Amino acid sequence: MKNNMIVKLGGDKTMKRNLLTAIAVTGIMVAATVAQAADVTFSGQVRPRFNIDNDAAQTTSPAEFFDTRVRLNAKANVNANTEVFLQFQSVGVFGGGTANSGTRESTGGGTGAGDAAEASDLLNDVGFHQAYLTLKNFGGTSFDAKIGRQEIVIDGHRLFGHTGWTQGGQSSDAIRLNHAAGNHSLNYTFLQGNEADGVANSNSGDETVHILHASTQGILGGALSGIFTITNDNDGTTGGEDDSQWYTLGARQKGKISGLDYRVEFYHQFGDAGNVANTCACAITGAVAGQGDIIERDAQMFGIRLGKTFANKLGVTLWYDMLTGVNDEDAAAGEFGQFDTMYDTGHKFYGFQDFYLARNGAGTGFYGMQDFAIKTKMPIKAGWTAKADMHWFRTHTDLGDSDSDVVRAADATVVNDNALSNDLGSELDLTLVHKYDSNTKIVLGYSHYWTTTTFAELNGAGTASNNGVSNSGSDWMYVQVDTKF
């Protein structure tokens, strides 16, 4: 579910003080620019959500809670060449504790349904979710420069998204250069994932990503895009300095032909594996803590979607995603085969209960994943739309034969490694959307996840009886009101 984060709206003095501070700062910005700016606009969002979460662990009880997002936006067109955008955000849980300004609300990357840890870290914090300036025709070129903290969404959120379902969302400190003309666009992004030069005057905690993206319209009834990324990861938080560099290269084609909506995409990752090759306990030959450039990364992701909307507005989509994982052959060759989903919006792709959001593949034990899905959508009356999605999840690595014997034996968290199958379980997601008025949508949702022994074992819950404490069905429902102004 989703980085459960929100606002304590009633009675919290710290919350009120922070919100008043945010409004005051916005007012100061407006006052300072009104003499120069011909156009200053405000907008915002209030999004409370009630959740009932009964996770897959047999040892826990259902959790009931409200979480909330509040945003206040100010956009100033300073002049013909310069724009400034500020977006204040507060997230928290009804009845939560005191403010915690030391934790950013926009880091994204949830860890599963009912994740209360992130919510407790983010109670009632008010800060900038986005704050950037845009310089048009930067330096006399045909590129626009966007500088500052911003949401980065590329190609439908597959590798870079804003995780909009999470109340905190995801934004990054970045510099983007955008060029668009005719039927094509070109973009370069520098993303600072982590900065720690102040620690012992070194780069041991830094992570930077360089992204080159191009898109051309009018191909096969849609658009063809390509992406190339360079990730420099010196994060030393696990096992010494990582000091690894790796790359992602891929392409995506999306469009409509003969009344069919389609999407096909493929990505390949190569370069250094990083410390994950050692910390994953995958029996990879040569993996050493703190020497992330020893093991090579060799991973792929493939996705395909085919949909049809009928005369009665019923929409049906067939869906398949594949992310490679670690196996015995790769491990013996000193290669790490798990695909890294980077800064994606996983909630959009891998089921609404968010069991598989870990970007490094830990949610499937680093065995990769296959997702077979059917998605449907149909208006049922004016202002009402019903949706139903069904997912069947499997590991990509074959756990039933000699393809993974050595890797499974090396994982101490798996008790019954010889009894595992490829079946990770299945999930049903039901959604009812009501357009209450021009500014407000009310959304009701219910999801059920049918777990398996493999799911339980890979979530660290195995027992000698093959019945882990994470082998109980998971249920989650919510009611959300989303008002934008």
C-alpha cells in the first residue's frame, strides 16, 4: 500500500504552527514577486484516506488508520524567460505524534502494505516537496532548464516516477534540460540521489544518476522513446564504500493500431553490481563486501500490454512484465542478474498492495519476477467507474530444478528451500471511482492477496512446517477523498 503518510489535522499545535509557517513563506514569496510577475497563481490538494490493512502475517491484527496529504502550490511567471514553482507538503496520520522535520516526506520507495514505520517517521512534517525554477531557452539555446527539487516522470513511471499513490510521493534534487520541437523531444537529467561529501570530506555516501531520454511521435500509431542512464553509486552504508558504476539502456514503444492500445518495452542493465551482490546472500562467486566493482551486473526487464475499449466503454487489457533474477549459472560466473527498478512508481505496475516495491529485488528474494495480469475498466453510470485487476506473480528464476540449488542453499532466511515453487501468489484489486464534482473524486478500493509457501519463505517467515507467519491471505481496503483546487 504505499508509504502510508499523512497529516494530523485537529488539535496539534506543532502542525498548526508549521502549516502557518508554510502559508506565511508563500505569502512572502508572492509579495516579493508581485511587482515583477504578471502572473502568480495558487493551487493545492487535500487527500485524506481511511485504510483497513490486514497484512499477510498471521501474528498481527488488522490496522485501521487515516492518512492524509495536504499540498499548497504557488507558481510565479517572473518574466517571459523565468518561472518559479513552490509546492509545500504535509503528510501524517490522524492522531499521530509530534512533528519530525528531520525526515523528508518525499523519498518514496514503500516497503509493503500497512507499512507504519514510514508513517511514524513523517508525522505532520511540513516542507518543500517541490521547489524549482525554470529558465527558458537557457543560455540562448533551444533547451529549457529546470533546476531544483522536482518530480521526475519518464515514460509512464517505469524507471522514474513520482509514486503519486503514496501520500508523501517522490521528488528528487535535479537539473533537467528539455528540448522539444516538431514531433521529437530530447531530455538530459542530472539527479542527485544522495549527497554526503561532508562526511570525512569524501564521496563515500554519494549517488548520482545521469539520464538521457529521447522520444519521437508518429511511429506505429504512437511514440518511440529511448533511455540511457549512468548510475554512480558510492553509497557506503552497507559493507564499506560501494564505488560502483552501472548503466541502463532501453526502449519503449506505445501507441494505438486498429483500435488496439499497446505498449512494448525492454531494458538492459550492465556494469558494476555494487554491494548488493554481496549482501543479497546469493552465492555469487567473488562477491566481497565494500568492493562493488568486482561483480558484473547483467539484468533485463521486458513488458508488454495489449488493450481494447469496446463500444460500451468496457476496457480490457492483457499485461505481462518480466524482471530477471539471480540463478546458479549467473552466480557461478560472478554476475548479478536481478533487475533494479530504480526510481519507478511500482504501485502502478506490481499490484496495489505493494509487496514488490524494493527496487533491488529483495521482495522476491532476488529471484526476479513475472507478472501476468488482466485489467478491466467500465463506466457503470454517470460519474461512476469500476475497475478490476487480477495479477498472478511468479519468480523468474526457476526454483523447482537445478537452476537455483546453490543460490537457494546460500540464503539462510529460507528454511525450506527445497520445497519452493515459482508461485509467489495472486492479487485481486477492485476500485470504484466517483466524480463527486469538478474538483473532488471519491475512490473506494479493496484488494486481496492469496499467498503461497514461496511468498512466506522469501519474506523471512519460514518454519519447519512450511507454513510461515506470512502465509496468510492479505486484505486491504480504503476510502479516499481527493480534492484539488
